[in-house]
Amino acid sequence: MNILMTLSQLEVTGAEVFAVSIADELISRGHKVFIISDTLTKKTQARYISTPLSKRTLLFRIKNVLFLRKFIRENNIHIVNAHSRASAWVSSLACKLTKIPLVVFIHGRQATFLSRKIFHAYGNYTLLICEKLQDQLSDVFKVHPDKMEVFRNCFDLDIIKPSQEITKQKTVSFITRLSGPKGDLAYKLLEYISTCLSEFQDVKFQVVGGQVIPERFQKFTSQFEFKGFVSNLEEIISESSVVIGSGRIAIETILLNKPLIAVGEACTIGLVTEDNLNFVLETNFGDMNVIEKVFDFEKIINDLKVSLDMNRCDTKVLNRVREECDLKKNVNRLEFIFQSVIVRSFKKEIPVIYYHRVVESLDEAGKHGIYVTAEQFDKHLNYLKKSGYKTITFEEALEIKRSCIEGKYVIITFDDGYEDNYRLAFPILKKYDFKAIIFLVTGLEYNSWDLQSNEPKLRMMNKQQILEMQDYGIEFGSHTLSHTDLTKKSYEEAKKELAESKKTLEEKLGREIKLFAYPYGNSNEEVKKIASLTGYKLAYATDNAPLGLHEDLFQIRRIGIFPNTTVRGLARKVKGNYIFKRQKKDSQYLRIPT
């Protein structure tokens, strides 16, 4: 997909480093990413466009909105991702004008001006780097919990490795900005530490960050080494005995296996341990809190004395941070969110339709209403062909969604594997050069599950028929051994139905069977887990499933085609917005799954 990231900044920030890391990972996965910002210090594979988004006068805001609107249209942007307050404001208006969805990252506590509450510009979905920010948006700005989630700062764990280096010279590195609220905090902390330096014999103190040293910090230059902005931050951290910091710097320090003193804009936490790690993460290492700012510099001094002899951080702390701040894992989630937001914004998804039987006349129909006539099926496919639809596999659908490839697509499926699928449906599929997926009941030769309802006895397809269809390009999946409701079976019974039907099909077709469809569309978490453990990759339900095809690969939504489905009815069902029109306002499926 084509992704536009926007920032507004005049110096390097954690938000910039975070955005660039995500952008490069997205690009490595085949996406196209643009970054628009005032400045950009970090190198990136994304295309960078310099624009003064930080300027907040009315004239500049109008200019920036119009520029973004033009850029979105000219570059066929599919989704916009804002990383700062000013950029979110102009991006929000530009997205409304272009009808493109917006996902906003919140990196810091939000100003509570009245105008901000009226027009907070949090987009279609909001991602926050810690729980305390989530609390603020919920309590102050009344953002609905379903419209936001915590998304932590993250690093590429293939690149950043725990340091085993033991420093010869004991060194304390205070990594921070020297401007804004962080600059105010840095000044107060340095002032306090300067009165205690006699307690730290043979310890080197250095301050890392800031393009220039502000005048008020000049008085500390004889006591602390000011290194300014550095490009080798990882090396600086690795050579430190302990680091003082917050936010992204704090995470990097832990990932490099170094003791961390968490000191943020909102509170001082001190040495990070397993005992305080939950609060540490909730506050983004002290940068965010909902209570009044509290700074205990004496605790920092005491924790410095302890940590200088540690050389490494707590192993449990390291493992937890690695789990929650893994770039590849988190970008998997971001791709998922982008796709879900796009689906809900445009109210459109690739349709998966399902048939059962195809009959020559109504005399063969039976009572259940799970059929269409051959004439009706021909009209359905004729409509799809003339309307420009292409039949695709589910794997193709996922790639089309990831890449936002335009076109008309449909996935055609059949349940049960009746003989009429070969005799009547197959010739019509070939006539229009269409493919389909057929889910086979593998343990029965006829529909014994239906006979107690006085349905006609119907033969299932035989091996030769199935192999002929497979040679043409029809895909096959399992529908259990006996067409039983798996939710009413024991664990072992359900496992047998899934495993043995898969094995039978694989032996018959000479290939791995990855697809499954639940009889009656019924599943639960246990059945889905069994399907996964048995080796299936995808499982299809009916209408009791998420709206996005990618949102649960073991509960894929399908749209039923029945005797009363006219060509006009089919047109409605394959348009892409059909499933959205049927959702009630309080539907659980309107929420983005976590």
C-alpha cells in the first residue's frame, strides 16, 4: 500500500526515530512510504518531502492542508499516519477532503485546550505509546476505547543485541533533549547531581543530546561532559555503566542490557526492576502520568549508587521489553491495523460467497434451500464476468489487500462436495474461466446427515471427478469426515474429524490440504485452536465472523447464496459493502480485533 507519514519537528525526536524505523520495515515488506516533515535527521529508505507542518498560523495551516490534499491525490495514498499534534491536525483535514483514512500515533501527553477537545484530530484510529496516554484520551478527550490501543516504541531485535561489554571506566550517561519540558527537567536534575558529585569518585558523567548547549546549561560544562547530538548512540549506551533516560532511549538501553534509571517529564521512577516494570511501561519510563508531576532526585542518587555496580539490567526486565518492543512483531500488528482501518473507512471488503448444490430443476431441490439452479448459477457467473470480476484464491486476496491493488475480485466456494458440483457447476465455471474452492465431506459417499430431515439422498463427488477438477484449477478443502457440528463434540472427537479428513484428502489429492470450512458455520475458540494445531492454515465460517478477511484466518466471513438470490441480489452481495450494511451499530465486528 502507499502510506504517507507526517511529522512536525525542528530537531530530532523519538517520534522521528520511531517513524523512520517503522517506515523502513514497511518498505522492506513491499509497501511504499512517504514522509512529510519540517526536518528529518535519520536516514531512511522512504521518500522525504520537506514541508513546514510545525507552523501553526492560519495561513500556513491552510497551505499545508491544501498541499497534503494534493500530495495524497497525486501519489494515490491509501492511508495517512501522523506522528505529532500539528501534523495530525492538518492531516485530519486533508484526509477528510480526500476521504482517505488517518491513523494517529500519540507520543506525548496532550494539551487540554478547549479547541483541542472540540477538534482533537485523532483520526480513524489512535495508537498510543503507553497506557497513561490511553487513560488521558479516554478521560479527558472522551475517545472511545474501541478507537485506540497501546502500541509501544519498538526496535529491530535482529540488529540491536544485548551488550556483554563490562565498562572499565564507570560512566553515567544522561540522554535527553535540552529544550522544552525535557530541557527543564534536565536542568533541575543536573543541578541536583552537581551537589552530590563528591559521592561519585572516579565516575564520569556525560550528557548526550541537543544540537547546541543552551546558555543556562553552560555552568555545568566543567562538571559534566556535554556530547551534543551523536550518531553512534548505541555505542554510547553500550559503553555506559548506567543510563538515565525515558521513552525510546530507555527501551534501547534495556535492549542493550544496561541498567536504566527512568526519569521522565512526569515522574522519577529510578532503577527499573521487575517489581516496577508495569508502571514503567504504563508511563513510558516516566514521561507520562495522570497525576501531578513528582520528582524525587534523592532517589535517583541512591539508585545510581546501586546500579553502577550492576553492569547489566535485570534479565526478566530485558525479556519483557524484548517481547513488547519487537519491531517486526509490532509492524505485523500495524499492517493489520492499517488494513482494518481501510476496510472500515471505505466500508468495502473482497467478497467470499458460498454455494452448496446446483440442480437442474426444482424437483431435485429438497427442503433446506441450499441450492441454486444451473440456469441461475449460469446467470450469476455471466453477471460476474460481464462486470469485470476476477475469481481469486484467499492467498491472492490477502496480497491484494496488503498492496491495495484495485480491481473487482470475488472468491467462490462450495460446501459439502455434492456430485452436482462436478456435473452441473463445473462446466459453467469452465465456460466463464472461473475458479472456485470446494470443501469436501470426506468420510461419506452421500449426505447421510440430511436424510433424517427427509432430504433426498445425494451422492458426493468421487475421486476421479475431484482430480479432474483439481487439474483444471479448482481448489479443495476439508469439511470434516461426517458433516458434524464440531462445537457439540469433545476435544478428541473434533480433533479426529479435522485430522482424519485432512489426511484422507491429502492421500486422495497428493497435496497438502490447508483449507477448512466449519459445518453449519459453527466454531468456537477450542475448535479453531484444534484446526490450527491439526495443520490447517485457513478456516471458513459463514456470517458470524470479522469484517476483514485478514482479521481471523480461522473464522473467515462468507456470504450465502440461496435459491432467492437473483442476479440483482448477487450484485448487491459481491459489491463489497454488503456485510457492512448488515451490521448493527453495536456490532462487535465493527471493532478492530486485538
